[in-house]
Amino acid sequence: MLTESRISTPPTLSFDGLPYSPVAHFKLYFYAAVLHILSHLEAPTRSADDSRSPEQVLFEQFPFLASYNDELATFGLSGLTIDDACQSWQAATEAWEQSAPRPLPISELSRVSGLGYRALSLLMAAGLVEEDARFGALFSAMQGLPDQPRPTLTLLSAWWSDGDGYGEVRSLLRRWQELGFLEVTNPGAPRLDWVYQPNPVLWDALRGERLTHITPWLRYQACEAAPALNALTLPDSFRNSLGRIPALVSNRDVQTVILRGPEHNGRHAVMAALARECRRGVIEVRGFAPRNEERWRALGPLAALLEAMPVVHFDLGPGETAELPALDGYDGPLGIILGRQGGLLGPSVESALTLTLDLPDAPARRVLWQHSLGVENVGEDTLNAISAGLRLTSGNIRRAARLARACAALEGRAQAVSSDIQQASRSLNRQALETLAQHIEGDGKLSDLSVENETHEELLGLLSRIRFRETLPGALGPALRGQINPGVRALFSGPSGTGKTLAARLLASELQMDIYRIDLSAVVNKYIGETEKNLNQVFARAEELDVILLLDEGDALLTQRTAVNNSNDRYANLETNYLLQRIESFHGILIVTTNAAERIDNAFQRRMDVVVTFHMPDAAERWGIWQAHLPAGHSLDADFLKEAVGRCALSGAQIRSIVLHASLLALQAGHPLDKTVTAQAIQREYRKIGSVCPLRIS
């Protein structure tokens, strides 16, 4: 090679022994770029008495080129002119590609992008310095730019033009830029001085690297590492639908699959299994807006090179829409993961297929708990109890199971019990919920609550409604069955201090569930649309973690809609309308308390499954409240207590405040709680509300 002699009929090269792999394919095009550059290099000027050949002079100036010359000679190019070597190499490469048992990633990229052998060798030339830094010295010398080791537009155009101008070369380089493979490092310079460098992510994929964590926003999972569809715990109807999608993708009937559902519910595992059925890996994409970021352009070529299906996660709030442009350089399936809110626009979703992955039902949760905890690590009774009682997502079940095993091990037990699992579920990552809601403790039973019989019966009915929230639809007729979801919504109304919040806490304790109070100061936002986003976030997290949401003083948000006299009225009504829709679609447990039920919009009351009215306690109920709050060892005589109960029509909260203050006075005096300090505390409570104390103090 690089000889002045010429063989009349160049030999036919063959790469039959080369493995059909991305690494070998990259190597062939790498050498194609080297050959092409060698064909355009000119040896330095020699003196008349210099007996060295032009090749010798060139190799002495750039010794590393001699090693490449020797490597290429081992492929059967020895004795050919450089032009014949280039032609033979191209013919052999194309024949090797065609004989591959299945299309190679670079071949697929070439097909989809419309860029062939010439364009690929040009791309390789732009990135030669990434593989061998010695090419930087060559480029610097050829360009006369000592500090520029990368090729410029002028140099690449001169080497790859066919003698009819630089238009075709510039067009090819522009196309590589559109696909994200090449970046201009000095866009402010004159165009002929533009310097090109390859995108490192795409370059690594081009050379056959398969990194799991490509960037902070991109993760790759190989086809063989994805779960099998049959290994996932899914409803049979949903699994059957997934199994039919690969044929639709192959026939080009479907290109985009949208999967909706709550977070941490196996959505990515489902998409990975679907990609595996399509004989592809997965590129998981998170956290960027496609139209606003240059890296979206590189996603299509990256998916083609990695033989992977892009799966794009969107976390959209109510009313939000993401515009999804088409993926250039890729024509395979696309997966999109969404929550229940938000929409998509763009050519990629015009003929999309949408599936919804709901939370697992009780039988599916039992299988998940059994697999996650291990058959030997949990008893049957515990398994049945947690499967029926904890309505968690599949991902949260797996996370809670790991923590539960650790809790049991700390206590020296081989099997996890219900308390371990309850503790583990409370330890799940709840930061997103706790930024907008406050966890409140609940301890006790509903029987501890002193309320009238009708109120107590309604609370017991609510308790049953929650316990049977999943099995109730099966006991209903077809017309009613389709109108309800597993969500339970309750309204507690009544005067302040009558036990509404306490009842909610006792209800949570009875159900062994956590209860979170929505923080209105964190939820309500002065900027348009932010309140709705915050509400959607707290509702969504509560559904995933299966906690009770408490909206104290709910009339602040559930206020009646008014006539629109100004923009403030309009946006206030919009918030109310959104909250109406979100409460109706809520799949969790919501308790709303108010002491101004008349200010709540009637539409909210119609959407409540249970309405519990709390009244001021009568004398018998007040007696029970006093007895529940008084400390053991008090010295109050029965006559005084009866008089206080009969004359003082106080609420439960007021009685609690009186006993608290009287206990403090007793501690200060150093004696048990007695008539004197209790009377003082009662008078103080009446002064707080601006009324005359009806109790006769002797």
C-alpha cells in the first residue's frame, strides 16, 4: 500500500473472519477514515538529492502513520495504490454488512438517517483524535494551526470533496449536526474555520460501548437484563394486551405506547418487558423538556445505536401539556410514562396507544408481598392482613418488604410480623408528601370518643366503608359498579371543638394507617396554576403511600363558587373546579373537616361518600369527656363535677383546655387536681370566650 506501483486488478478483500459486533463495525469505519486521509496526504517537499520515497518522508514526519499502514496491510491491501485500497475497503465493508445475520446498529443508523459509507467515514475522520491523540498533530500541521488538534470545516471539505465543490461535504456535516453527532466548538468564528468535535455520548455508543448510566438523565438497560413479561405480577388482561403490542409495532400500526399510572408502580418494568418483547433494550429518559434542550436530538441516534427503545418519563401537573417532536435518526417504538394528569402533543403521539397500570389489587399485592418477603419470612396470617390492609404500589411493596426484613432481623426474629411491615411502610421516602402535608399522630379507638349515638354510628359506617373500599364494587350492580373507585371521601362538620380532628386521628389509629394534615400555607400559592399543581402532588403521593389525608378547615378551599366579576373570581372558581374533579378521581382516603358547612360548595358535599355531623356534647357526653381527660388520683368530688357538667355547656376541646390548665395549676401548688384549681380553669375558659361562667363558686 502507499506504493507508486499499480496492480491492474485489485484483489477482493474479505472480512469473513471478523465478528459481527458493534466494536468490529466501528473499527472498519475507523480504518476507512484513515485510508481516506492517507489518500489525500502529500509528502513534504524533498531536495533533489533526497533518495527517500514520498511515503518514507511522510512516515518520518508522522511515524504513527507507518503503524497504521502496516495494520492495513495485514488485511490484504499490500501492493495496492491508495485509491484502489480505498475502493476495495468500501466494497469489502459493504459486503460484510450485508452478510450479517441481523442488521448491525451502525447499519440501522445509516438506513434511518439516509447516510451511507461516505458520510460515516467523514464522521469518523471528525472523531479520529478521540481514538488516537496523535492525529491531533497531523491535523494541526495540515491546517497550519499549532493549537488546533481537531479538524476544521476547511480541512474536512478539502479531503472529502469530489472536485465539484464543498457543498456535499457541508451538507453531510450539517446532517451529522442535526442528528447530534457533531458539535461546533467555535460557532462565532467564520464558517470555514469551524471546528468539529463529536458528542461524547453518541461517540461512545458508536464505538460499541454499552454503559448503564450514560448521563444523569439517561440510563440504559440491555435487552437481556430486562424482566420477562411473564415474570411480572400483572392482571391477565393487561399482560395479554402487552403481548400483542410487538406485532403491532412490527407492522408499523403502532409506534408510540403511552403508559399511565401512579409512580413506583412498576411502570418502567412494564416498559422494559415490552422492549424485551420487541428485542430491544431500554433508554430511560428523565427530567428534561424535549423542545428546549439540544440533547433531545441525540436520543434517536442513540436509541438506534444501542438497539434500545426510548422510554421518556414526564411528571405533568393538571392542565400541563408536553410537546413531543419526532425522533430523528430512529424509527422504532417509543415509550412514554405519565401520571394520571397532563397531556401530550406532537407527531410522535398522533397514533399512540394508551394503557393504564392501576395499583395492584389485593390478590396481586399478596403475591408481591410473598415474593418480596420470601415464603419463609412471613406467616400466612400476616400475609393476609397486610395484603388486605395496605393498598401500596408494587414498587413501594418491594421497598417496604426489604425494610421489614431488616426490622425483623434487628429484633432477632426470622419472620416479619405486621408491626415490622407497618414500621417499614412509614419509613418509605415521603419527603415529597411531607413538604405539603404534616404527619399527625393517632392513638386510641373510636370507642374512646364521646359523641352522640348517631355520630358514632356514622363513624363506624365510615370505618366499614374504608375497610371494604376494594371489595365493595364487586357487591354492586353493573350500573353502579362503574361509578365508584377505591377512594373514600368523608366530610366532618360541626362547631369548633366537637372532636372532628380527634375523630379523624382515632379513625386512622383504628385502621392502623398514617394520617397527614394538608398544610394550606404550603399548598395555596398566589401564582396561577401553582395551587392546582401542589394539590395534585399531595393527592398523588397519598394514593401511592396509602395514607389518610386530612383537610382541616376545608371551607378555605372548598368554598362556594361565585359570579365572575373580576379576574380573581375567575381563577378562584378555576381552583374550585379543579378540586372538584380531583376529589372525585381520588383513589385514596380524604377527610375534610369544617365548622362552616354552609360555606362549602354543594357540589363538594354531593361528592362525599360519608357526611358526619358533630354536635355540641350534651350532659351525658360531657360527663364522658371529663372522665376521659381527668388524671388518675384527682381529688374532685362527684357533686362538683356533676354541677360543672350540668351547668357548663362546653365543647370537648374546651374541657380538654380546662383539664390541661387545672393540671398545671395543681403542679404549681404541689397537690392533686382539686375543686379549687378546676374552678379557676373553668372561669378562665369562659373569660377566653367572653362569657359569664354559670358555675357557682363557693
